[in-house]
Amino acid sequence: MPRFALALLALVLLLPLAGAKLGAPVLTVGDFFEIRDTIGSDHSPTQSRTFRDTVEARETIVVNGTSYDAVRIGTTFVGAQGAGQTIQRWVRASDGASIRERASITVGNRTEVSESTYDPPCAQVRFPLDVGDAWTTSCVRTQGGASTRVNASYRVVRQERVRVPAGTFDAFVIEVAQEGSGSTAVQTWQARETCGLAKAYSAQPGYNDTYELMAYRCASVEKRDAPGLGAWVAAAALLLTAKGQATFPFSRPRERPQDPRPRREAGP
């Protein structure tokens, strides 16, 4: 097929996809998200640790007399860093808003447990997402009898492709400003295919912290991603790029032969 025809095909196929909004993810028991946390500092060597969030159950929990349909997520740490530490989080099933957290740290024969609740639930993302969206959240975090109000504002600044060890994904970039955080700059990359976070980055003078998705399983996305229109868009876009690197929005099928990008890790 002539090159100009391929270009026209790609343009026609991309048009209906460019304005797609990002809906709330659906988490399923058994889904997991392995994330590497890398901390850089001007005053000490770079440190990193890897942890895995696993969806353990869907259940009802009560905070201050209000019942919530929640997803329970357990966090375990890979390797020596984080050994002896476990975290459980309950998030609202409809939007991932934080409801409750429980952390335990074991050192020798001693175990310390701390618990936090959020009232109302703290939502970091407001679905559906679209470029230009902006919102604020305000909630009260209570831990050990002490309460702190958390106020933050969010803005979806652009849509782009982001590359992390788990793959390359179409993502919405959100800028976060939290009250009292001073000069700290925070950005998160939210992707449909990863059921949420693909990357997060925060920085302040002399310090930065990067979260990157290493591997994951999201069953609800796998069921929806049968090759179809996306495969045609992928083929056209690959032929149109000199180096064979796709630059199209919302079009990567879950698996594709001869795809140069890293593949996601299979589920357990």
C-alpha cells in the first residue's frame, strides 16, 4: 500500500480515539502491581526498593458509622529493604479513594501496628479523566487519636505515552499540589491498560522520588482487550514511523507479535 494511503488510514483510525476519556478501573481479586520506588538525593547514594500490591478481597468496611464497598490491597516488599513490614489498604471500589490503612513492622520479637482512617474517603483521581479536568479534595486522616486535614488540588495537564519497565502505555498526566507541601512538585501517570498508576514522580530541592510499574496483572482489562480496531491502528502507525516506534494514542493491543516494547509479566 502506498505510504500516503497508510498515512490517511492511520489518521482516520486515530480520530475517534484521540478524545477518549479514562474511566475508573475495575479491580479483581488476584490482580497485582509490582512497583519500584527509586529515591535520589544530592546528599546520599540513590536507593531503591520494590514492592507488590495484590488485590486480596472485596468487602464492606465501616468508618465512623458509614459503610463502604471496598477493595482490600495487601503490600509486600521484595528483597531485604522493607523486610518485616506489611501494609494493608482499603480503597473505595468505585474510584480507589483511600478509606483505611494498617501497617505493621516487626523488628526482632517486637511488632508495631499503626492504623489510619480517612473521612470522607480521600480520592486522588476523579473519573472519568480528560485533559483539562481539575478538582480538589479535602479529607481528615486520623491516626492514633490525632487527626489531620489533607487538602490537595489536581489538574490533568496532558495525554502522552509513558515508558516504564512494565511496558509503554497511553496515559493521562496529573499534576498534584498538596497544601503544606511547599515546593514539592508531584506528577502521576494514569493509564487504562494498567488499571491505574503507571508512574509517579515527586521532586523538591535536593531530593526526588520515582515510582515505576515493573509488572502487573489486571484481569478486567485483559478481558476487554481483544485485538480489533486497536490492532489496525498499531499496524498503520508502525509502518508510518521510521524507527518502528508507535506514537499513537489509545491503540496498543495487549499482545502483538514483533512488538519491540517489553511485555507485561504474566499473572501468577
